[in-house]
Amino acid sequence: MIANTNRPPVPASNIEIVPVTPAEMNRFIRVPFRVHADDPNFVPPLMMERREAFSDKVNPFFLHADYQFWIARKNGVDVGRISAQLDHLSQSLKHEGAGFFGLICADNDPEIFDALFATAENWLREKGCTKMLGPFNLSINEETGLLVKGFDTPPMLLMGHDREFVAGQIERLGYVKAKDVFAYLMDITQPLPENVRRLVERPMRDDLRVRPMSTKHYHEDIVTLTSIYNDAWSQNWGFAPFTDAEVEYMGKSLKPILDPKMVAFAELNGETVGFGVALPNINAAIRDFDGKLLPFNWAKLLWRLKVSGIRSGRVPLMGVKRSVTGFGARLVPFLIIESMRQRALQKGMREFELSWILEDNLPMRSIIEALGGRAYKTYRLYEKSLA
């Protein structure tokens, strides 16, 4: 049941809520740097990357969404932030009257959370929304959910990290669980379980093969990947398709860190029916950068990527066409993951995070658990009636 709180909290008089313009964007990005200053597992994001992600001139997400960012100030200090979004492509949630909040980060002060959420809720009410859902940073295809379990390890590439008190502050305002999503950790140095090993090492069917991404046909493979993703995930909760512009943006963003041999495509009867993407966990290389690449951190990053190596990776994208059924639907994901695992081992990696996985996506969860993966972080999506 969705909690119903008709009267929004009244912001405290000494808290100022400031709408963010491009001039304040650096301040908005740096709020977590201060809130997490004593958190040993916080990884400061690269300012350059975050500015692009939050720019409506760069990120094509903003072409199909209404949005607003805010900063909370108290006694002249930036003490919190929040965003509100209405994603017009998230049809299943939009039909429920849902608008989104995201990018929540604030000091452990009820008055700050009251003021931030009252502001976001009122903005979405004015847009005609009857429910607020989140956090989405900024869409379901990016960082999803609030960390509620797994605070003792740093987040991997493009995954969120929150203070333990945030969940309690959100729940105090009448928000309840809508859905949990999991991040699985897999020790890729361990031998495959015997039943899985027999499955992936059996002679390959003549009509089935797994290939790496083509550097010569990079753009075409990105388009193919996106087409499969949009098909594979189309029936999932909260689905929003990648647009052509987002395909271009994703291809450009991933190219500097993408190893084509860590992208696996499965072809059945000459048709590409599945894919998986494994990326190096850049967070392990930038933890001491304080969000800055210049003047010298770019050289450190290149060294750590190309020479010293990164020992962990994340699988953020994977899918198999819904037309693949029966034994093929079970076999293809194992073959894709094993292909990425073998390449990662060659590069000296020791573990994969597979994230995020919806709690009710039982087929994918069973595949990962059969490979020895364990759910080590839980992210929660909250909802609340605005009626």
C-alpha cells in the first residue's frame, strides 16, 4: 500500500531552497563531497563527467523529460540537494501518475529533508503527478534506487552510494518500498560450478556462436545492442527505451573505457539475439582524485587503466531477445557471461558486479546465483501518494 500524506511538510524558515541554474551546477555536484567527507567508502565522481550528465545540452535524457534540480542552504552552507523529473518515455509508470525524485543527498537533519521533499513534491503536483517515486539518478536506465544494504564497500562504476540515515529520513516522510534492486558480486577467479561448466563447455551448436564487439563496426554494434536491450527489457517494471540520441550519447561516452573483447554478442541462426557489456570499474582508479582530472590525474588514470590494471569490473548492460525461448534462453546468458569472464581474467580482473537486478527478475537472479554470484548490495525505490 502507498502511504498517503496529504499535507506536505513546511520548510523551516532558516533553510533556503535554491533552484539550480548552470551557474550553480558545480555546487549541486559537490554536495555529496561534503556530506560524505568522513565516509571511507564514498568515491567522489569526476566533476567533468557529472557536469555532462546533468547538462541538458549534452545528455539526451532531457529531450524527453521535464526536470528541476534544487540545493538546500542553511546558515550559508550547501547542506542538501534533490531533483524532480517527469520522464515521458517511462510509460508504465507515467500511466500510474508517477513523477520521479532523484540525486537526494543531505545532512542528517529532518528539517532539510522536509524542505527538499516538500519542494520536489509540490513541483510534481503542479505537473499533474499523483505519486512520487525514486530515487532515479536520473532515469531507470542510469543510477537506480537508494542504498539500504552494503554500506561497507565502495560503489562500482555508475552505482550510487548513500549514508545509512537517508532511508530513515525518507521513510519518516511517508515513503514506502516500491521495489528493491540488487547488485551481485561474482568472484570470477573461482572455477565454474560443475553443472554450469558442463553447459558452457559442451560443443557449440552449429547455429549458435558468441563473438566480441567489432571495432570496425562499433556504431552498428551499439545500435544492435540497444535494439536488443529495448526488446529484452520492454516488459520489465518501469521500462523506458533508449532513444536514437541516447544511443549516440552512450556510444560516445563508453568508447574511451570499452574493451571490445569484453562485450559479447550471441548469434543464433545468423541473428544477433543477446549481448553483455563488462566495463572496468573506474571508481577503483579515481577514489583519490577528489573529482578532478586536471592537471595530473588524467595521467594517473591512464596508467591505472593501461598499466597497473583494475581488478574489478561491472556488467551494467545485458539482454536476450524475448523471441529466444526454451533451452536457448537458458544457455545464451551463460555463454555471454562466460565470454566476458574469460576476457576479464586475461586482463587481471578478479571480480564482477552484475547490477542492477530487479528483485522479481527470478530467471536472471537464478543464472547469476548458479554462477556463484551473491547479492551484496540492495538499492530501494520508494513511493508515496501525492493526492
